[in-house]
Amino acid sequence: MAKVISKGLRFFLFLSIGLIILWWLYKDQDPQKLTDILKKDVGYGWIFLSLVMGLLSHISRTIRWQMLIEPVEKRPGLLNTFLAVMIGYLANLAIPRMGEISRCAVLSRYENTSFSRLVGTVVTERVLDMIMLLLSLFLVVILQYGVFAEVVKNKMELTRITDFFSSWKFYISVVLLAALIVLFRKKIVGGKIFFKLKELWAKFKEGLFSYRNVKNKPMFFIHTVLIFVLYFLMIYVCFFGFPFTRHLGPGAGLAVFVLGSFGMVAPVQGGIGPWHFLVISTLLFFGVEGTQAAAFALLVHGSLNGMIIVTGLLSLIAIPLVNKVKPLNE
């Protein structure tokens, strides 16, 4: 009972944080201006194309997951795997991080596969996704280095940061930290936090190297890259649907996609709030006016999550209709 209450409190806490951020972002926006932009300035054909790109990325993820499952279990059917993936996305909109467990439970039930082994393949997926996201961030920094460097220098006072790392305060801090680690090393090594970190590191390594058993490695890596290319296009094609972002190049699109993705990593349902904040901030960075950036974030986030809700609900309805329920194989 205590666990249920704890999960419920976390659910409402993170949702409340996201909604507060969303309210803060839009409280000073003129509703009439937002409405005018959404009614008169949007090319909805581009938004539809974005949804197609999103759907293709989910299909590519489905195929990649099949390839990860095949070495440890029988290869599941494409339709069941796709439906499980979409149900997982829907679950994430309700409870953050629940989607990974949900899709494994659904696929395990309808394909008669081991739930625990499926969870292991999802660990691999999460590691690969994080690597691809960090590589994408690195690419953004390279492509937009001049712009970022100027903003960092002017607004974040880069010189003060570098001065700290070259000052005596920094070196004293390092020495004190090292002394504390040596002094309390037994307690640190024997503590719960250390064991949790050790366990997380073991899972990370397991996930990172489990791809070695994939049969068709070239195709596996093609899908790994393709998923992120489609994610990028899903955002970038929306630029052409608005007159105020149409002139921005792929570099700006990549920046919006990558920084927005970090908003989706936040433990908030559907990235509500953090995603809007990061996307609006990035568009402002590239010279888009505040109300216009707010309209872009509102429509793009709403349409993409709307697609997940519709396909997820249809998947929930469809999967028992196209399958005979099989017992769970532990």
C-alpha cells in the first residue's frame, strides 16, 4: 500500500511540476495571437508529414527491437512487436518510464516469451539511445559552435568559469574531496549507494555489449541511426509549416530536436513543460519571436503526442483481437 501511495505521489508531483512550467511559459502569452498563428500561419500538410516521420521511426524501432530479441528468444512477430511498442509509448504518457516495462509485459504475454529477457533488451535500447543522443548533441555543438560560444561568453560569463578552474580554490576543493574519499572509503564501498551504482554500471555494460549477438549487425546499426534521423526529420519538417521557422536551416532543426529530447528525458508525462521550455528557448536563441516559438512548441508537441495517444489506444484494442492470449513464460 505504501508503494502505491508513493508512486501516486510521484505521479502527481512530476505532473504538477510539468504543468507549472507550462503555465509559467504561457501565462503571459496573448491567446488571440496564438490562435491566429495556429489558424492562419500553419501549413498543416507539413505537420502531417511530421507524423508520418514519427510513425516510420516507431516502425524502425520495432524492427531493431526484434533484432535484439532474436539472439535471446524466438523472434517475435512484427505486428505484435509494433503494437507493444505503441502501447509502451502510451504508457509513458501516463507514468514516466512505465512504457519500457509495459511493452515487455505485452509482448511477453502475446508472444509467449520471457519477460526478464525482454527487459534486458530494453536496457540495450536505452544505452544505444543515450549514446545517439550524446552524439547528436556533439554534432550540434560542432555545427553551431560559433553561435553557442558567443552566447556563452556574453550571457554565462565563460571567463569567470575558466578562472575558477585555474584558481587555488579549485585545487583545494579537489584535495579536500580526495581526502574525504580516502577517509570514508570503507563506508563508501560498503554503502547502499555504492552497490546501487555498481549494479547500474553492470547493467550499463551488459546493455552496451549485448548487441554483439545480433545476427545482422550492419542492418542493426542502420536502424539505430535511422531512428534518430527520423526523429530529427519529425521536428525539422515542422519548420516548413511555419513562416517564422521556414528560413532556419538543418542546424537549427537539429538543435531544437536534441535539446527538446533532453526535455523528454525528464520524468514528466510526455515531457510536458520541460520539452516546451527547451524548444521555446532554443527557437528564441535562433531569433524566433516569443509568441511564435510558443505556438510552434504547442502545436508540434500536441500533434506528436496526439498521434501516440491515437495509435496507442488503437494498439490496445487491436492486440487482443489479432492474437490468442498465451500464458506468460517466465
